[in-house]
Amino acid sequence: MARIEFLFLPSESLIQPARLFVHDFYKGVFNDAVAADQLAIAVHELLENATKAVSADPVRLVVDADSPQAVTVQTENTVNATELATIIDLIDRMHQAAGAGQYYQELLHQTSTRITGSGLGLGRVWAECGLELSYALSESRITVSARTPSFTG
């Protein structure tokens, strides 16, 4: 098993270094640059989502991946009620959508008139990286998980 775990205070300046590390590490694990690219995109988007929260509580990133077919990326962070409602709505709508491409196109259309909270990052994880999203709640913290379909790791 190839597992990476980071715990850090929310900071947008740490997203790119984390993304690059994950990319380089899993490029070696997978021996597949395209799969490492997709994983790095998912990490970037999930961390961007997690670090938006203005909180002194740490963000946790966990990446478990043995192969491109067995990937789990998780972020855990503190959220306020508004952020929580937005994330839950976006992921629930994904589960109701006919497909990733259609859902992403709908997000693109909706964001043309929206200034913040587009949901494009989470939509991109599903549409471009092929990872299914879910969430779990524990008090004021949310864990957002992105997994390859049918993988329960």
C-alpha cells in the first residue's frame, strides 16, 4: 500500500507543494504519468475546497493508492453551516446526475452568473479524474472522499 498523510493549518500556499509531492510520489508508484496527473488534480481540487474554511483547525489529507484502479483521496476539515450545506448539495446533486460530463456542463452553465462557490473543483474531480465523491460528518468536521469506482479502500 502506498499511503501519504498530511496534517496542516489551512493555507492556500501549501496546496501546490502538496500537489507536486503527490504527483511525483505516485508517478513512481504507478509508473504512469497520466494517472499521477489525475491524482494530483484531485488532490489540488479537494485541498482547495478544504482550505477555503477560515479556521484555526488543521486540514487533513490522506491519499491511499496502490494502482490507478485503487485510489482514495480524503480531506477532513472544519466547516461552518453555509460551507457544509454547499458541499452536501454539490455531492448529493452529483449522485442524482445522469453522468459526470452532463453534471460538469451544468456546473459550467450555472457558474457563469455566480461569483463564489461554483462547485467546479468537485465537479472536475468526478468528470476529469473519474473519482466518485462522498462525504461523512463528525461534529463540525467534514470528510470528503474521492474514490475510484467500486473501490472501498
